[in-house]
Amino acid sequence: MKTNGLNMVYYKVRKSNSFAPVILKVSTTADFGDRTKFSNLQDYQNNHSMYGGGYIFDEPNNRQLKEEQIHDDPEKLTEFEDRISRGEKIEPGDWMPSEYRRQLIRLIEQHAHSEIIGALPEGTWITRAPGFKRKLALIAKVQDEIGHGQLLYNAAETLGKSREAMINDLLSGKSKYSNVFNYPAETWADVTVIGFLIDAAAIVNQIANSKGSYGPYCRALERICYEESFHLKQGHDAFVELAAGTPAQREMVQDALNRWWQPIMHFFGPPDKNSTHSEKLMQWKVKMASNDDMRNQFLDTYVPKIWDMGLTLPDEKLKKDEATGKWDYSDPDWDLFKIVINGGGPCNKERLDVRKWAEEHGRWVRKALMNPKDKISAPVA
Amino acid sequence: MINTTAINALLTAMADDALIQGHRNSEWTGLGPIMEEDIAFSSMAQDKIGHAWALYKIMQEELQGGDPDQFAFLRNEKDYKCCHFVEHPNGEYDFSLMRHFLFDHAEAIRYELLQQSSFQPLQPLAKKLKGEIKYHTLHANAWVSQLCRAGEESHARMQSALNTCFPLALGLFEPGGEAEEILIAEKVYPGEKAIKEIWLDKIYNILSVAGLNLPAEKDAEPVYGGRKGYHSIYLQPLLEEMGAVFRTDPAAIW
């Protein structure tokens, strides 16, 4: 009867979509493409830090919001700022300046995107993870990252932007995610470098942000930091296993470290001397620590651990100035950082293509879930 | 003394099914239609792969089997005993969901029955796994029902997924010949046919509430071969991928 026709449709759909796992692997062979192409695109803002890097990408066309800003009631603004200086948390129903709301949405939304895009480079290694222990730990870890995305989208939704709108902005390129995930995970050792050092860097940033002023974001971050500390342990464990392993394993982890060092240095964003420092955002406790301070904190904790394992880092200038407590290092290539943010990295396209695949092929499911007139009327189990 | 060859064949088939189904579930990570489903399939992947690991450990400890990592990741294709059903790529969410539904109901029944197995080490494991699989079947039931009631497209997709999956799913119960007879006689388990009969009753009820037509068993050509080491074209590439890192130095610790 009618099933024959439907079967054909079904096979056609399945056949045309059999490339899903292939997409996941394209990233390992991608090259940089044309680096100059994006250099004239919209300037990035660099006055923030977040999970994914030291910036919050500014969204075009905020004229409407500027109008609203003018109408922020001065008395309410004073009361709001007093609350923050007393260390109170701002909750969703509370009055807040429109600029505070806008900055927070951007911050939390980009953090959420970073979690779900960040699941992809490691996710490609789940099927190849060597042995039961590593495989189970990696699935659990990547699953947590998706869960963090979910928590963060929920936190951002309390400010009035829906998850769908945020994901649409991710797919259209309007809203950004952490730059570091635009690089490929080429070998198993890359997974251990990500799990150890990128997670460590993220924790430095997220612990700072968890002391911020917006209640829902802080609470999400507290749980996220708790889980991230386990990720760091599993990443460290897998990293040490290679560092203490066979010559081939050591070579593999050293190679991964060499490739990931610059993206890690980029992670906290451009140096403070280049930032248009925002007093307001510090005062409102949206931004909690400077890019350089966080980078220094990271270097101080992790560089000695790496050196202790007999591994090297590809920067001859890297050294702690004992007098100041600050680390000296060569400036990473900030022009490259800009290029990668604006779409010119090795994996920007692949990352978004995977998300687009998921959005397109999952649309019928989401559509079905939103059908309000067909509720389940019988017990399902 | 239970026949070791026979019980090894059963445990290998069960463990390989769980391992490969878990592998396929894990491939949904990052690709699910909604984030909640990403997370659900990741959870089930962990459970399935954990089930496989536990079964390989029993074989190692009780039946002089090899190291579970080596056994799971380094065998030749013909030594795997999984059915074709779990080998197939995920395809679209409808295929994956229907496979999950049919597979997990079979698992739930199998472990329910294995709680009374004369092979002692299976009893506590079956009890534990049955508890976990309960949540997998609840998940599958809820999604199948919901999608079947949500309009023409999703209902049609579920029906055609069921039509595609059904002959493959019958491969879960591929007859095990003489070895199976021994295990039934020794009361290790009641045999594949017994599990299949309970399974058909169980899924028929849920599917009819959801408005789906279960194809008639007599008209379906069961996809057999896996239990004898004859596999679909999809298994070899999967195994190459699964063992890619491990195989670079199987003696190293990873």
C-alpha cells in the first residue's frame, strides 16, 4: 500500500545523508585557505574574555538598544550599581540596564556556542579512542560539554533570547564561539592536549566569571566548573600516559603541544595594552579579570607541569620573571587570531557545516515536537 | 560443567552487539536533532560500551578469555559475532531511533531472563544491566510514541524506519544451532526463539498504541550471518576506525 512510496523516500533521505560521519573527518585535512580574504571584515571587540577567547564579537546594528540606553532610569541605574557593589546577584526579573542585558546575552551565548562547537574536535575521536577506559571517559566528557551548552543556553534565555535565535545566529555567523575550536584535532595526542590544557584554560576563565553579577550565569558556571575539574583530571591522565609512554607516544604529544601552543596563547584574547578597557563592564561584574592576568595565571600553573614532564614549548622567550611574578613570552600572531575569528581558520567552515547538518536533518524532529495539538494521550510505558 | 565453547559464543555475540550498538550511538554526539537527544544517545553509548566491557571481563575471568581491550579492539572481522542490525550506519534519526527501540526491548528481555541463568556470573550482571536498559526502553518508547502522534511526516518516517529495521532486527535472534541447544539444556538461557516470541508481543503492543504496523514475521527475510562471522559491508570500516589508535602500538599503555 502506501508504505512502498514512503520506503523510497526513506531510502533517498538516508542515502543522501550518509555523509554525516564523513563531515566529522574533513576537519583533519582542511587547510587555511585564503588568509587575507577576511582581513577587512568587521573589527572584533577585544574588551572581554570568555571561554572561547578574549573577545565578545559585537553584533551589528544596535541602534535600537542605544535608544533604550538613553532611557535607562538614572535612579534605577544607581540602585542597580549599588546592588552590584554590595556583591548582590542580579536575577532575571530584576531591573537591569539594557546595555548590561545585551553584553550578558553576548557573553553567555558565545560561551554556550563554544561548548557545543568545542564538543566537535574531541567528538571526532570518540570512535577511535584507544581502549575502554579512554573511550568511556571521552564520551562522558564530550557529553558534559553538550550539557554545559544546554545549561548556558538556558541561562541566556532568562535574558530574553531564545535558544533557536541563538543557534540561528551561530549558523549565520553573526554570533561567534571560541577561536581555539577552529583548529583540527589531528591525532589522539591532540585530544589529550585539549582535555588537559584547553580545559585548564577554560577553568581559569570560568572560575573568574562565576564570581560575576548575574545569578543564573554564576550558578550554571559553578556546576560547569565542578564538572570541568573532572575533565581536567582525565585530560591530564591521558596526557601523562603519552608523556611517560613509548618514544612514539612522546613524539606524538610533543608534536601536538607544538601545534596547539599558539591557539592556547590566543585563548585568553589580545593583550591588555591593546584592549579598549571597559570600566563599566568591570564595575558591573560582567568582565571579571583581564586577559593578561588570566593568561599569566594559566602559564604560572601549567608551564612548570609541562616542563616537569620533559616536554618543551615552542617559545624560546617563555620564562617567569621572578621579580614581578609575570611570565615573559613571544607575542603570538594576533593578525592570525583576527583572521581565524573572522572565518579564515582551518576548521571554521567544517565546524559550522556539522552544526548545519544537525540543524537541517533534525528539523523534522523539532517540528514534530512543537506540534501542540497532538499530545500523547496513552501511557508510553 | 557448562560447555565453554557454547557459552563463549553467546557472550561474544551479546558483547559484540552492545559494543557496536554503543559505537553507533556515540556517533550521534554533536549531531542530534536537539541537544537533549545528543546527550541521551551519549548516555546510552556509555551504557552499551560498559555492558560490552563487563561481558568481556566475565569471559576473561571465568572462561580463560583474553584481555578485554585486546579482544574488543583487535580481532579480525570474522571473529566478531554481532548482528548486521547494529552494524548499519546511523543514517537519519528515524532509523537510529527505531533501531534503538527494537534493540533495547530485545536486550531488556534477554537480561531479564538471564537473571535466572545457570551460569552464575551472569546473574548479578543481568540484574544490573536490566536496571539500566529499563531507562533505554523508556526513552525509546516515549520518542516513538511522541513522533508517531506528531503529524503525518514523522509518523510516516517512523513506519518506514520500522519496515526497514524489522528484518534486520530479526537478526538479533539468529539461531545458534547445536551450541544454543546445549545452553538451553543447561538452563543458561531459554534460547533465541523464546526471547524473540516475548519481544514480538512486547513491541507489538507499544507499536499499535503508537499507530504503527508491525510487519508480519512470516513475510520478512531475517538478516542472519553475524553470529557466524559473516558481516555486512559496514563492519570492517567501523573496526578499522575503532582500533586505529590502539593498533599503532597494541603493547603500549594508552
